[in-house]
Amino acid sequence: MNYSRIIGTGSYLPDKVLTNQDLEKMVDTTDQWIRERTGINKRHIAAENETTCDLAEHASRKAMEAAGKSPADIDLIVLATTTPDQVFPSTACLLQSRLDIHGSPAFDVQAVCTGFIYAMGVADNFIRAGSAKCALVVGAETFSRIINWKDRDTCVLFGDGAGAVVLEASDEPGILSTHLHADGDYASLLQVPDGVSRGYEKVRDNAAFVEMRGNEVFKMAVNTLGRIVDETLEKNGLEKADIDWLIPHQANIRIINATARKLGMSMDHVVVTVHDHGNTSAASVPLAFDVAVREGRIKRGETLLMEAFGGGFTWGSVLVKY
Ligand code: ACO
């Protein structure tokens, strides 16, 4: 059992929808500007009493059902989030209890928009090492809680959601390779500059919000995602033409287009859902993946490249024989 295979997917978006037209009434922006610069039409926002764990639970139940697995089968939970329900326990532990899973390791991974890619890397290594046989891997966010809804530079970009996959040990691939990177020197370009240890009140009033130097993040994202594509192909001795599907982080259609161009891929083979939910951070890749799987676009045996870039900076990829 040298590999982990994806055997089920699930996703969830909260009911409440915030359209570009709604945002026109909140900040100085237009539907046209948002669509042209980002490709986003709407985003989903968690209800007041709805938390990251609620979203994660919906997505996880769907993934477990698709995989045909019961709670007793799951022996590892890795949950990627930047917006946990509580300081502790981890959202993974809260989810574990909701799903009636007991005793398995359960922990959160924090790598912002690259979180799901990191979580997949961790779970894949657990399975390859023989430390787990059936892992639930989740990306879930309520990013709306850390958005300044008066800041047009950021509030048009983000939304809430969750996605999940079940991984199982297998003799056949499976996940072919995972590639994880970070460079903390870029923290100031994309951050929430406040937190528990700094003391929320001490730094600045109302500082627990996303701050971003959008233009610089954009350029770094395009260049870095190009490099991670090269690194992934080279490691596996593959050509660009060997990739059947690109499943990119859903942040901005222009970043997605640039990565597809780099791969020489027609947009027919790129999964794009950013128009429906904006940037859902760690939830974005598994959300897009689940949509394409359920629509029957992605088929068993195809080669998939998942990639993401986010705060940290963090970036990474997962190459999958589906
Ligand atoms: N509505 C209308 N005008 C706006 C808005 C808005 N919501 N936001 C900014 N503008 C204005 C700016 O003030 C600026 O005006 P000026 O020319 O008078 O100064 C003008 O639009 C152009 O601003 P730019 O920042 O140059 O616009 P750009 O084309 O770079 O698009 C954007 C901005 C969409 C934020 C882009 O830089 C981007 O997507 N960056 C990546 C950000 C991202 O995705 N971050 C998420 C985490 S990292 C990741 O997931 C990849």
C-alpha cells in the first residue's frame, strides 16, 4: 500500500448569496469592475450562527457518502482553515465529534489559501508511511468574518465555503506527488495583522481584517504558480500535455488564465468555479474539484494538477492519478 487514492468528494456553500450588485450598495464599486478584474459574480456568506465547522460537516458528510465510508472507517482528520470556530479545540476535533468519529488523530493546518494542498500533503504522507488507512481531508472557511466590508480592495474578492475528500491507502496511484513551499518574508503583502498573542485590542482598532497589496500579490501568484507547475512536471517526468485537468485555487480568473497559458491548456480542461463563490481560501480547490467530479467532467484514470498560492506566502501542488 504505497499510495493514497481519492475515493470520495464533497462540498458545501452557505445559502446566503452576496452578489456584485449587493456590493455596489455597500462600497464604491461596480459589477463590471469586479467581473472584469476578478471573474467573480457572487459569493456565499455563512449565516450569523453558522461556523466553519458547520460548513466542514456538510462537505465531509457528502465526501464520506460518496466514498461509501462510515465514521468508524476514518482514522485521520486533517482540516485546513484560517478561520477556526474557536482558539481551541481545533476545528478538526470539533468536526470529529460531530461526525461521531473517536480516537483518530484530528488536527488543523493553517496555510491560508494553500491550506487544502498542505492538508493533502500531510494526509498523503501519513498514508504512505502506514500511519493511516482512510483520511478525511477538509478545507473550510468563513473568510467573511475577517473581511472589512467597507474596504473595496478586499471585500469583493472573498466568500465562505467548504470542500472535502476521503483518501484511502491503495496499491495503485493515487496521489503521485505533493509539493509544499513557504516564504515568510512576504507576510506583510497579505495578512491579518492581529491575533491572539498580540492581543486584538492592542495593535489597532478593528485590525483583525485581511489586508492585501493586491497588485504585488497578483504578480507573485502568477510567477510562483508557473514555477510550481514546472517543478511538479519535472519531478514526475511528465510533459504539459500529460495533464488532463488543472484544478487551480479559485482566487481570480486572470491568475487562473495565466497558469493555464503557462501549461498550454485550453480552458476546457481547467476547472473554474470562482464566478460562483469568489475566493474561499482553503476551501477553494476541493470545492472546484467536487463540482467537476459531480458534473462527470473529471473521469477515473485522468491526471489532475491541483495548485494554490496564498498568505505566508505559501504555495504548493498535488499531482493526482484519479
Ligand atoms: N471596485 C472598483 N475599483 C476598485 C476596486 C473595486 N472593488 N478595488 C480597487 N479599485 C481601484 C483601485 O483603487 C485602482 O484605482 P486607481 O487606478 O484610481 O488607483 C484601480 O481600481 C486599479 O487597482 P489595481 O489594484 O491596480 O487593480 P488590479 O487590476 O491589480 O486588480 C485585484 C485588483 C483584483 C485585487 C488584483 O490585484 C488581484 O486579484 N490580486 C490578487 C489578490 C488575491 O487574489 N488575493 C487572494 C489571496 S492570494 C491568492 O489567493 C492568489
